[in-house]
Amino acid sequence: MKQIGNWKRISLRMKKSALYALFIMLSIAPLFAAAQHDGGTDRNTATAQTGRAKYVFLFIGDGMAMPQISSAEVFATARSSTDISITKLGFTRFPASGLTTTYDAGTFITDSASAVTAIATGNKTLSGVINMDPGKTTSYKTIAEYAHEAGMKVGVVSSVTLDHATPAGFFAKVPSRSNYYDIAVQMAQSGFEYFAGGGLLQPTGKNNDQPDVIQMAKAQGYTYVNSRDAFNALKPGVGKTLAINATLQDAGSLPYELDRKAGDLSLADYTRKGIELLDNPNGFFLMVEGGKIDWACHANDAGAAISDVLALDNAIKEAVSFAEAHPQETLIVVTGDHETGGMTIGFAGTQYDTFFDKVALQKISFVAFNDGVLTPYKKNTPKAQSKLSDLIPAIQQSFGLDYTKLSAFQKEQLEFAFQRSMANEIERPVAEDQFLLYGGYEPLTVKITQIMNQTAGIGWTSYAHTGVPVPTFAAGAHQELFYGYYDNTDIFRKLASAMNLSVAAR
């Protein structure tokens, strides 16, 4: 079907890319104009195709809206050229795109739990609630469960822990996203064929007094692997699989892309293996989350956020490559659950100028700096003997921040933040001015990233989520369903329509 495009040509262009092999030259002409959409319901996005989307990918960039996407594109351009232009990411070249609202049942600024409930079930709920109604008495069936019941295999991949809100949103029903053990138990009992990426926050319960979920999963027939060699050895026919990364960071997640070592598994690796294990004549549904985009934006670490957006784009490349063999039956959808941080391209101190090449000087994330530099220094150095000058070489090596070129005001800010860190004043202070400075993060580290960002021309307004809409992109079978301006609950119905699933009414 010509309207779907030549996936082979897409992949060839992708392989020729000069930057991380991420920038896919898609030239698929859309069948349907973006007009005639009154809110994104399926009534006015009817498709001319009769076959169902048999292989469906849903990629979610947690905390990812246009600022994060545009920053990654500007960064890619700045690294490869001095021209004022945009090097688009692979998924931003997808032929169909729309804009998606994210409010939940109680607030215009959603959290990940209520956002994923909307995407996965088509229902609004309160922040913190996963796949239950606002009264926390009625459970909702997810798009993944509908697909599974229809005979499709199902996979869930995330760069954060598998019991975190977004991955949990495709298999769990809990009144609180903090019920990590209950979520993990439901994962083991789900019957889904592939779980991969980060670990589990409470595998033996909050007080370490419950049956081990890993052993529970094994008893349910899951093959459990947690090494690269064992992961690479997985072959089709292995059956249900639970694959947890050997290297975990930041409460059990994959390392930030900035911190990933040579030989460590990536989000793209987990996506590629998921395709290999899930591929079957009945089709599959695979959800992949770039979860640490959100975490980096909470900490106002633009370098880490941009790198993880690029890592997600690299994972999407694997889906595009798969679609070559199934051009008429594959649908790829990319969206975000909300925006995080109030990120913007533009800072008052640089006015109309940006210097994104400075972002490339950052070598590690804020977490890696805390774990590898600041925390050991605090542990081994009495406060009375501590000096910011002791850490200047490590700051410059880690972030490329030249202390000698900082203004007197910036140096004063770093010194003040250093003193607060050495006093272990990292809890969110009551004083408004102190919260606005650090947001509950390690003061010295967040001040370093803030100065880095500001120097590059990147601004932030929050350490939390914001209420702006997020973009949604689609390519492949029934891509035309995803044009327009619609709510996040409509993504559920659009996916169900594309897969020809009979789902419960709103």
C-alpha cells in the first residue's frame, strides 16, 4: 500500500545518518489532511484501510513535550553545524502528528499515574491513581490487556523501574502508584510475554517481609535474566521473559544515557530484543518508555534530558527497521505523558542567543556526579575542612564548566550551594526562596546544571510537571487516526481502532 510508504527507504536513510544513526529521513505522504477534526474522536478520523495494525509500538517519553524534543533537535544541529537550522529527530519526521491535552480528573497538571491511565484505558482519574476511577473502586482494562485477549503478545519496556507509574499503567490497577509491591505482583501475574529494562523498587515488599516477586515470576513461567550475556542469549521460543539490566542507577533504573558505559544495554537493545521475542503471526503490542527524560527534567538537567530523548529516538529506530518487513501491518506511535520542568529554549541572561554546543561539554548526569564525586567528598571531608576549590577540577571535568570564566555572581551562587550541600541541607526547605533555588535536590549539583543550562540559553520554571499539551506522532498502518488536537484518552481509542479491538465504551 503506497500510502504507508517505503519502510525500506526510511531505514536506508536512517542508517546513513551522521549523528547516532538517529535522524530518519521519512518521506511518507499522508493520506488525510489535518482538517475536519473536531476533537480527535474516532468518528471523524475514519480510516480507508480495512486491515488491522497487527504490530503496534507505543513509545512514551515521560516528561517529554515540544521543549524537550526541540532542545534535542537544536542540540543535534549545534553539534553538527554552525547554521541556524533544525536537524529533526527520526520520530518528528513521522508523517502524522497531533497535539494532545494531558489534564486529569482533578487538576490541569497531571502526574504520570493519571496520565498513563488516560492513555492506556481511555479514562480520566486522579493523580497518583493507576487504572482505577477517581473513587478508587472501579478498575479499568488496559489497551495491552485487550490486545493480549485478542491473541497478540505484549511487551513492556522502561528505562525506569518496571513498577513505576508508566509501565505499571499497562498491567496494574492500584489506588496508589506508591503500592510498588502490589504493582510488581500484578506484573508477575499478568501473563504478558516480555518485561524489560529497569528493576523493581520493592521486590520483597516495603518492609522486606513479602514473597520475592522475582521468584513469583519464575513460578509463573518467566525466564529471568539480569546479565548482558544471558540477555543476548535469549531466542524466540524462550517464552515469557523478565529481563532486568545488570547495571542499575538512581533507585533501580537504567543509567542515564550520559552515564551508560560501553557494553551496557540500552533502551534500543531492549526494544530490539523485544521485537525478536514477541514477533509472531498473531502480532504484538510493545510499549517502550523513556522514563528518565522526566527524572532529568525534574532536576533541571538539560544535558541528561536531551541525551535520553536521543536514546528514545534510537529505540524508535528499531521499530522503523522492523516495519520494513511488515509495511502494511505496523503502526508506530510516539507521545509524552506530560511536560516536566517548564523547560524552554531561551533564558533572560542570554536574551535571543543560544549556545547548545556547551551542552555537549557535559559528560555525566547530575546523579552520576552526586554518586561519584559529591557524596564521597561529603562522607570523607569534615565540613569545617571542606572547600569548593577541592571540587572545581571534578566540576570542570564532569560538566565542562570553566570556573575562571564564571561571573562573580555565579561563583557566589556556587559557593552558597556548596555550603548548603556540605551541611546536608538537601531536603525541601520551607522557605520559598530556598525551594525555588534547589527544589529539594542536592544544592551544589542542581546549581551547576542550572548555570550550565543558563549559559547554553535554556530556562526552567519548575521542578515538577506542567500543564501544556504534548505532541503525538504516528507512522504506518492507520497513521491518519493521529492527526488533530485531541485528549490523551483518545489515544486509547485510536489504538483500539487501529488494532480492530472491541473495547468498552467510555
